Amino acid sequence: MKANKSKHIAITIVIIALIAVAITVGIRLTNNGNAKVISSIDDISGSTVGVQLGTTADIYVSDDFEGDDAGTKIERFNKGADAIQALIQGKTDLVMIDEQPAKSYISKNPSLAILDEAYAEEEYAFAISKSNHELTEKIDGALSELKADGTISSIINNYIGSDEQKGQTPYLKKDVERTNGKLVVATNATFPPYEYYDNSNSNGIVGIDIDIMQAVCDKLGYELVVEDMEFDSIITSIRTGKADVGAAGMTVTEDRKKNVDFTDSYTEAKQVVIVNTHSASNTLSFAEKFKQNFIEDGRYNYLLTGLKNTLIITFFAVIIGIVFGSLIAIIRTTHDRNGGLTILNFLARVYLIVIRGTPTMVQLLIIYYVVFASVNVNKVFVAIIAFGLNSAAYVAEVVRSGIMSVDKGQFEAGRSLGLPYNKTMRLIILPQALKNILPALGNEMITLLKETSISGYIGLMDLTKGSDIIRSVTYEALLPLTVVALIYLLLVTVLTALVSKLERSLRKNER
């Protein structure tokens, strides 16, 4: 029977994977025939434009085209790689993004091309809190010295210089005294060559911005700490003290200057337009794609690390949810039956209304950026607290319904035997309630496991974030997402089987 069950699970997984492939191919074939031809900047009006959320491209397109009479549509993506994938699939007509990342994207996708005409020219600088003028002055001084001695030019040329310059003079961390503590740098490591993941490098995140910040730290005696997060979270992290510096190819704009200060510029950049010429297609075989996504540079390690964090978060969040949720349920049922614990019951009801009435992602961001704003805590710990408190609100109602489903005579029988209230609840009521609510608790655990996929919004490496990193490097969406979906499916299947086995075991004890 066990062998048959495993066989059915394996067949289900294969069918789901094949369906995903078929749907993806079908969408590509359908969309590619509807794309508008973009040959110049003048053709943007009336098209569907893909941009990365919060970037200057987003600002330019919003100001110049959003709501125009031509019906220009703007599709905003959390990552540049996602925008590129949408362009390849024909979901957008063009992507506007910075020049150097654009060159990196088209180097991996031969069907893409950059229009000759740049949309805008701009300068990059590092963002720093308005309350930290001293740090801004220090970094400006260090940048001035690094420009004068040619270090910044050497770093930039190492990534985007001539063929003779690329890769010839990598910046090496200096052996200096670091007496000024840590300098936490917030970045969005999906923006090559300024910041991106390179698993072959011991530092993990590399790029122009990272090397320049390392050189600044060498000058000023800081230990560099790099935090990867969503681009639109960087300024928030700086303002709340989670990070000291924002280094993510950031252009100085008036809106951003209202929230943060900027250092002197360290390089110039352009906003360019990427289009799909449909002149070439990706001819890699499945085996080659698999190797590119998971084997090269040990990229499977991103998934392993993410899986470990996902399981840790889920395990401890489940414990918090069950313990705290059960306490809330007992408080509420005690009040409903005996009329006591009025204040605690009121607080419990407020808690349930707030937690169940707000999105989990908003709660996660509030706990990270507001509750722990001034405290440097581990992100896994933050996620455990956030998901545990969220789960507790749902577990509380599940447990309460289970307690209320137990016949009132059971409680009265316990009290008649001389058992105090707490022992009656613990020894008689809760064991019976558990049998009734076990399926619902199992569903809550499954939901919690899948909800942890939003952990990446605070820069935490979870399973979904691991696939995002792979996609940002290979620009291939199907394989990383399919593998992650299958891993989640396997975890949910195992969890469902364990809950079912426990439920059958408890039912046997009734006979």
C-alpha cells in the first residue's frame, strides 16, 4: 500500500510538471504573435512597458506615459529579471532599465536587443540616512580619494571595461584595522554588473557597487555587511536604521532626496529600452538548462539554504501558533462559559480582529521595519515571530471550535470527580478537542508552510527567494519555479500524510 501511495505521488508530480511546461509553451506561442514592434523611442506610446518597481525607469514611464490617450500600459515587476522574462514571453512590448544590466540580460537572451537611442542619462550615488550627515561626509571623502587614485575606475573597468580590462584587476579586500564596527549596506542583488549573486565567490554577492563599498570600508575602517532585499525596500531600511547605506545602482532623484541623502556620484548611467526581435530562440536542451540553473557554480545551494530556512521558520512558527493560539482559545472559551477573564478576552478578540484582518506580508514588514526597527535581530527570528503570531490567530479559532464541540457534560463530569478547572481542561476536554480539530490544524500547518514564501520581502533567503536568485542569474523562469513548486508539493504531501497517520492513530484509541 505504501509503495502504491508513493507511486501515485510521483505520478502526480510528473503530471503537474508536464502541465506547467505545456501551459508555459502555449502562453509563449500565443503572446509572441501579439507583440507590438518597437523600433525607436517614439514607438513607446501605446505599448505595454515593463519596468522594475521603484526604479527611475518606473518614474520616467509613469511621468511620461501613464494615463496617456494612446493607452500605454505599465507592468511593474519586483525584479528586472521578471520584466525580461515577461518580454521574452510576449507579455510586454519592451522593458526600460539601466544600460549595464540591459547588456547583461541580452547577453543571455539572443532574441533581445537594445535600441540605439538612450531614453535618459543619469548618475549613480549611494543613499544614506538624513540623520547621519557624518557618515555621508566620511564616504564622500573616501570616494574622492578612490577616484583620485584610480580605484573606482579600475573597479568599473573590471566589470564593464574593454575586453582587455574585464576580469583582469578584481578589487581585493585590504588587510586593515576595522575599528569602526560594521557598515550595513542594503542592495538588490538582481542588478548585474552592479550587484548580483556569484556562488563561485566566497562573498556571495559581488559587483561594482559591492567592490566600491568594500574599498570605502577599507579606507574608513569598517567591516562590510551586505543585506540583499527588494529594491523598493532599500530606502525604508535606511530610514528605519536597518541599513547604513543603500548601494543598488541608485539614481539621485528629487523624490528620493526627500527621504534620504546621497553621496557624491561615482559613475554615470543611461536608461535604455530592450525589445524582443524574435530573431533567435533559446536552443539549449533540457539537460543544458538544468545544468545552467542548478549545477553551474553550485546554484542548487541557494535552494538548499532556502529550504533549510523555510523548514526552520515553519517548525518554530507552528509551535508558537499552537501554544499561543491554544492559550487564546482557552481564554475565550472560559469567558464564554463562565463569564470570567473579561479583560483578557477583550484583548484576545482585538488581537484576532487585527491579525486576521490584515495581510500576512504587511504584518511581516511591520514587525521587521517597525517593531524591530532599532534592534538588530536575525531575520529568521523575525520571520518566526511574524508567522507564529499570524498562525496563532487562526489556530485559536480552530482550537476554540474544537473545545466548544466537546459535550458540556464531559466538563461537568470532570468537575464532579473533584478535578480543578485547569486539569479538567487539560486531561479531559483538550484531548477530545484535538481529535476533532486535527484536520483543520493540518490545513493551517500547510498554509503556514506556503506563506513563508513571502520571507524574501525582508531579504531573508527562503525557498522561493532561492529560485529568485537563480532566475536573476540565468534569466530562466520555468525550471527554478517548477522545481520550487515540486519541493513545496512534496513537503505538503509528506505533512498531509503525517497528519492523516496521526489522525488514524487517535481514532484507533477510541475503540
